[in-house]
Amino acid sequence: MLNDLQQRKLAHLFTLLDVDDDGTVDKMDYAASADRLVNAFGFAPGSEESRRVRDRYARLWDEVTLPMDADGDERVGLQEFTAGFGRFVTQPEAGYRTHIAPVADAFYDLMDTDGDGRITRVEYLRMAGSAFRMSEANAVVAFDHLDLDGNGSLSREELHLANEQFFRSPDARCHGNWLFGPLPAQG
Ligand SMILES: [Ca+2]
Ligand SMILES: [Ca+2]
Ligand SMILES: [Ca+2]
């Protein structure tokens, strides 16, 4: 069973991923999110980078999200999403490594556009504001929680730690809970 915090984190992410705000996450939401990211990073249409972004999203849908579609309507509702993450990611010991780490790595590589092995605040804000529809204020708060050593950039280790905590930890004190900004107030 996921605790209340774990359910709230997943519900928050679900809202960010439901780009057309129709209450379900489907392939179109991911396509829209990919478009927002491509535009924000200024990748030319048809370029290698924009193809890679769309590829990643297609795989994210096929390999991580679609398996959560319990009733087979090719849309994932909040219940399916929460239950699916619980089953595939949060509960199994290797759940993060198997299902989320490859996605986190892919996003890391997409964000690190100059390839210097660091995600700067600017790169993070661009990703958060486009792909995850976060306000700049929320993205800044998130970044400051994730940059554990305070050097102004995110290392791959910092990003993995944050992701694993976001998707798995039941502990309210974890910095990774801030990965997608502050959680909406309860109730
Ligand atoms: Ca939707
Ligand atoms: Ca469904
Ligand atoms: Ca850092």
C-alpha cells in the first residue's frame, strides 16, 4: 500500500502529465508534452534532437505507462496511474532501476544540451516549464531542493536520487519529494 504522501506525489505528477486536462493520461498528452519540450529547447523540426525527444516519449508511453492501463481503453486514469506506479515502481526493490532510471537518464541527456555533464538551473527550468508545465517559481523551489551540494547544477547522481525518492519514498523529509515542485495543498 502507498501511503498518503506517495499517493499525493503521484496525483501531482498525473496532473502535470495530463496536458489537455481531460482527467486521463494518454498518448496524445505525451505527444503534446514532447512538442512543448522540443519548442522550449529550440530543436528544429525533423532534427536528430527532436526525433530523439519524440522517441523517448513514445517509449515512455509504451514501456512505462501503457502497462498501467488496467481496463484496456488506452488511457490511464488516476487510479490506474497510482496503482500502476505502486505495483511496478514503488513496491518492488528494483522498480526504480528497472522502470524509471532509464527514463531519468534519457531526460538528463535531453536537458544537458551542451553535453558538459551538468544540468544547470537554466536547463532545468526550461525542462520543468515545458515538459512538466511547472511555473517558474515552482521550478526554482524544486531546483533548490534537488541541488544538494548547492553548486548551482544537478549531477546525474543528484537527479537519480531525487527521482528515486520521489517515486518510492514514503518519507516526507526527502528532498526528492520536490522533484516536480511543491505538492498542492491537501483537501
Ligand atoms: Ca489527457
Ligand atoms: Ca484505462
Ligand atoms: Ca549540484
